[in-house]
Amino acid sequence: MTKPFNESLYNASYKAFTENGVPDEVADKASVVVASDDPNLPDFGRTLEDRNNIAEAMKHYWENQSEK
């Protein structure tokens, strides 16, 4: 069974991350996770790698918030 993928959610997530200082590659990985979330599964069906990708993106995001 393949994970769902919401392209609009990917695009919005990627834009929000990159506009807030998250490097492109990190933003891409995290946005793929967000766009593939399944609300019917525990933890949205995220794997440990998925959670790590989100954590890395959020680390960059929060590091850049003090500059604004």
C-alpha cells in the first residue's frame, strides 16, 4: 500500500520552510513527510526517519526565528 501524497500540502510546506531559513534539501524531505501524512494512522504513519526529518527542519526553522 502506498502512502497518500498531497502535492498542495507539499508545496505550502516547502514554501513555509524555505521562506523561514530551512535549507532546500531539508525542507524537501520534511515536506514530503507532511504531504504523506495519513490522519488515520498513529503518528500519521510517520517512521523514525520521517520524525527525524521533521525535527531537522524545525531545528532550522526555530534557529531562524530569533532573527526576525
